Amino acid sequence: LSPGTSTTVAVKMLKEDHSDAEVIDLVSEMELMKMIGKHINIINLLGVCTQDGSPYVIVEYAKHNNLLHFLRKHAPSSLYRNQNQHVLCEKDLISFSLQVAKGMQYLHSKKCIHRDLAARNVLVSDNRVMKIADFGLARDVRSRDYYRKKTTGKLPIKWMAPEAVFNSLYTYASDVWSYGVLLWEIMTFGESPYPSICDRGTMLSFMRSVHRLEKPSHCSDDIY
């Protein structure tokens, strides 16, 4: 941001009927983003303001929506793509994967675990720059290299490492697991992982039996 210039931004705010806990969560997310600092492959915090006591978190704007939407829109067989839109090739997919890896490497260098890495939480900016976003579940682990979840609530288990699902233990390695699932999303142009599994119980059994995601049809053996 520079004086005398205008910049399109995104603003994260609470609903009118928000609870005190939701205010605390948003402020905690903002503080974490301040601690992380700036990187080209992370949605950067631009500022914070309050109005009537409610916080407004101002961040970079990514004009192409999230990566999940972008992949589906630009897939070879997409129903949503028009004739003038570019069809993604393997080189594009590898570039997206590398950019997210660089963002996660930086995040971990700042002693932060994301805990919710998925295509839906990566935004696509100008020039197809990938930006990791949504730090609502992220945790600062500067005092130790892991985080043990103590509260209950719905979690995205299809993207979670076994130790996170069964022991509520999150480490840098559990982010790497989620990154592997994200790679599968990228190479399938945004398909849902484990598409034949619809309920939590079946997914847990599947993970206990040490099954893995199959090679996507568009993915080469070398990349898989």
C-alpha cells in the first residue's frame, strides 16, 4: 500500500450476531498473520480496523477465487470454461504445486502449523500466483514443534494425517500429509479426495487400513 494509490482488498469480518468466542478467534487469526509476516505465496495482512467494537481484518485480494474453483473452471473437460479460457497443462499444475510448497516452507520457518491446507484454502492472485490463506485453524508452535488439539468440532479428515485424526496431534509432518492430498486435488483438476467415501466412519476405517489415494488419470507415474 502506498500513499495516493488505490488498492483492491478483501475484508474479513464477523456476522452481526457474532459471539465473543468468534471475536477472539478472528483477533487470534489476525495476530498470527502479523507474526507470520509477508511472503509472495501467502495472503498478506494489510491492516486492521474496528467499527462499533467489531474487528475488520484487511488482507490482499485474490481476483481468481480459490484454487479449487480455479482448477475446476480451467480443467480440460470443464462445463464452466468458455472458448477463450486457457486449459491447464502439466507445467501449470507443477507450478501451482511448487508455489504452495514455497509458501508452506516459509510458514514452517516461522514456526506455524496451518492444519487446514487444501485447494479451497489456497487463493489465486494475478499472474496465477498461489497464496495460502485461511489461518483460522493455524497454530503458533514456537514454544514446541507440535500442537495437540483439546477442543471438539468438525474437522476436514480427508485432508488430515492419521496422527491428527486419531491422536489430535499436529506437526509439520501433518501439514506435509495435507499437502500430499492437495497435490492430488491439483492433479485431478479439483476432484474430491476419496470420492467413494461419504461418511466419517468409513473414512476412519479406510485410514486405519493404510490405504492411499490412487494415481490420478492425468498424472504421470514420475509425478505420482
